[in-house]
Amino acid sequence: MFDLIKYKNLFIGISLAMLVLAFVSIFTYGFKEGIDFSGGTLWQVNFSGKEVSIPELEGYLKTNFGIENLLVTAGSEKGIMMIRTNELSENQHQEYLAKLQQDFGQVEELRFESIGPVVGAELKSKAIWAFILVLFGISLYIAFAFRKVSYPVSSWKYGIATLICLFHDAVIPAGLYAWWGSVKGLEIDTNFIVAILTIMGFSVHDTIVVFDRIRENLIVHKGKKLDEIINISINQTFARSINTTLTLVIVLLALYLFGAPTLSYFILLILIGTIIGTYSSIFMASPLLTYLQKK
């Protein structure tokens, strides 16, 4: 039987190291807000008829359309350009697209999103509240669900351990995404929030399975120390946790390799977050109970 508690300081240390790196990344690089939160227009077009450079396209848009607040970046494939500017109306959208097709030949529109600054600020506020409410809502539910198991660890401490793990599982992918934003120019949008909430949902599901087995073994193995019961519970659920994670990882890998390129980083973020969530459920959540017991 694997003695998890014997190496708990090592596993907690690894988690703390990843958290420190994540915070350094977040505070160093920060997050680039997408139009979902900041407002504006995101326009992705494919110039398949003529090769166009970024300076050439920027100059064309400023000269012909009078657009000053403008950012043009190259896409992952040849000919694809990402144009970000102030909010454009539908009339302006159609007018500009027709002009581009007239002057550059074959121009295919791949994506067009336009959101006002008021709507963007409202989405940002709701996203923050969703994250906070999910954290505390899940923690309170677990504390309530484990209310009949108050020895040797109080029921509310299961909720505290879960809250710490959820925070851990959300911050580390966020730190990674901040670094991607600096290197790849990625922006946070509603897809980023969906990815983080998905990671948290999978993580808490796995944590509850482990905690529930601990709760059962506290009754079955009365008289044993908490450390022994945690080791028994982890060994009983380890194979299930790994198998469940692998099934999801295989699906996510398939989506990442063969899915739409525009969603590749969204899928990759969930993939990495799923692995981190499984790690925290097995190697972090249960050892935290032993620290909380002593407190």
C-alpha cells in the first residue's frame, strides 16, 4: 500500500512551488482583456488572393477607413489576419468587407465580433462574481454534506480543504495563460472563464470521491489514526481517479490535435487544468486534512 501521508510535505511543497510560479506569471505579465471584457471589435479575415503584410494592412485601414485605434496581428496560418479596433456597426462591417474584397481579391471573413464597452464591463463583473460564488458555494455544500462526520476532522474543514484545492486548480492554469498571453498574444475572454470553471468542476468531483471514501472508512475502520484511514482511502480510489482522468485526457487530446485551431488554447488549458486538478485531489486535498486536524 502506497503511504501518501509519509510524503505529504513533498506533495504540498510541489503545489506551493507551482502556485508561486503562477502568481509570479500573473503579476509579471498580467492578463490581456479580450473584447468580451474590454469592448471593441475583433475581425479575423483570410487574404487568400494576395499576400498582405501587417504594416500594409494597418496603413490601408487607417487611410481608407480612418481607423486610428488599431491592432493587427498575423494568425497561425498564412494569409490570416486578426484585426482589433473600436466597436464597428454592422453597416461599417459590411462596407469595409466589400472594400477589402474589391481591393485585395479573395478575402474570406472567418470571424467578426463586436461588443460595446458597457456590455464588456458587465460581462467582466459577472465573470468575477461567478468565480467567487462557485468557490464558496461548493465549499459550503461539502461542509454541509459532511456534517455527520465531525471526528477526527470537523465537517467545515473538508470545505476549507476543498476551497484551497479549487483555488490552487484555478490559479495555476491562470498563471500559465498569463504567460501564453505574453508569448502568444492570447487574450482572456468568456472562453477562459468557461475553461477555469470546467477545471474546477472536474477537480471538485474527484475530490469529493476521495473525501467520501474517507468518510466511509472513518466508520468502517474505527480506532485507526486519520493518517492510516487517508492512506487506505487514497489507495482504494487511486485507480478510479486515474482512469477517469485518462478518459477525459484522451478526448481533450483528440480535440486539441484535430479540432478547430481557434479553440486549441482553450482545449489545452482545460487539458492541463484537468491533470492539475487530479493531482490536487489525490496528493493535496487529503494531506491538507491532516494539517487542519492539528489546527
